[in-house]
Amino acid sequence: MDGVEIFYFSGTGNSLAVARDMAERLSANLTPVTSLMDQESIDIEADVIGFVFPIYDFKPPPIVEDVVRKLEGIDSKYLFAICTYGLAPAQSLRHFDTVLRSRGGQLSAGFAVYMPHSGIGSSTITKTQQEEMFRSWKDRLEGICETIDAREESKIESSSLLFNFSKNIRMVSHAMTFAWRLLLKGTDSLGFTFSEACHACGICEKVCPVRNIEIVNGKPIWSDHCAGCFACLNWCPKEAISVGGLDLGIKPYHHPDVKLPDMMRQRSHTADSGS
């Protein structure tokens, strides 16, 4: 196979873990999407290009879409994508395909991987369920890589949003709390905040992939270009960060095979070889 390049974006480490597994199996180069943020146009030499990212609000993260809209010369490339999701992939990969088509490319294969999440209602996920999700991904890995090795055209995976909500009925009360705050006080009231447990270790600043956090006078200050990845919340060692100070059933989580230096590498824009 000709060169393979895999770009990833991750807040919990789920997408990084999946991307690393893929890169090892495919002898691919592994690069954070954030390393391309400041480029005006992007020309990738590899003939096979993959994207691995989480789903936010049932769509790819805006930062991933922004990078894709800078791609040049992808019409002859084999393009694949893997989304990691906690509730439902919905039509996110089809949406991603539309973005690629706007640049002359086309998604040849799109896979949705169920992983633990850290959003509203995540406290209901048990360790046993997490382990089942990890095993399920490992079981799928070889088959997905065989599809890419052969450059096969594959169905772009999607799901019914309603069906997945029915499986997560326990999160409904938390979602209602969120919606009620949004209705009464607006989006500004749902920004990240911190409790007295914060001891200004600076980890939130170091893991933020888009440099949206600064430690000022010993406390974190969030700016206005948040990527919505929840990395600050998930990697805080004191679990001091919350969304608007609300109890939304959010349990901080990060993938057990991903460590803090891995996340900091994404922020530092340092490419990581998976070959």
C-alpha cells in the first residue's frame, strides 16, 4: 500500500486510542488535526487519508471540518473516516462526506465506533460497559483495516437518533436540567466553571488542544474559541471543573490507554508516528 496518513482529534482520548490502533496496523503516520489549524491550504502526499474524531452534537467537531475545507488535491485519494460516539453517530459521517465532496473528495468508507462518553448522563456508564465497548472496538479493528488495505468502497455507517435515545432513557432528567438552564439563563450560563477543589495545577491549560484556557492569578480562564472537547473537565485531577456549575450527571472520563503526555502532544502540534 502507498503512504497512509491518519489525522485525529480527541478530548477524552477515545479517538486517539482508535487512531493509534489503526496507525499501528496500517503502518500509517499519525498526526493531530490541530497541527493543520493555522495552514491556509493543505496538500497531503499520502494516497490513503483517514480521519478519526468524536461526535459533538451529532456532527464532526467544527475544528475537523475547518481543516477538511483547506484540503487540496484529494479527488484521487482513498478517504476513510472513523467517528467515536457515546450516544449516536446519527448522520455525522454522511455530513462529513458532504464536507469532503465540497473539496472534490469522497468518503470511501465510514465507520462508527461506540465508546464511553463524558457528556450529559455519562455517570450512568459502568466499568463493565466500558470494557465491553473497548472489546467491541478491538474485535472490529482487523475487519476495518482489511477494508482499507483493499481500498474497498464500504457503506457509510449511521444510526437512528430516536432509537439511541430510547436506550439512554436515564439521561433524560439531566438533559432536561440542561435545557431548563439554557432556556432561563442562556448559553453564557453553561460555560465551564471550577470549584474550590481547583489548586491551579495548570493541567486544563496544558491539555486544551486549541489553547482556549489560560491560568490567571492561579485560576483557569476560558476564552471564546472552545472546541467543546471537554478535555479540561476530563483530565482535571481534582474533578473541579463543571458545566455551568450544574449537576448534569457528567462523570469525568478518559481512555485508560491514553495518558496525559499523549494529550499534551496534541496541543503542542507534535506529530506522532504510528508506524
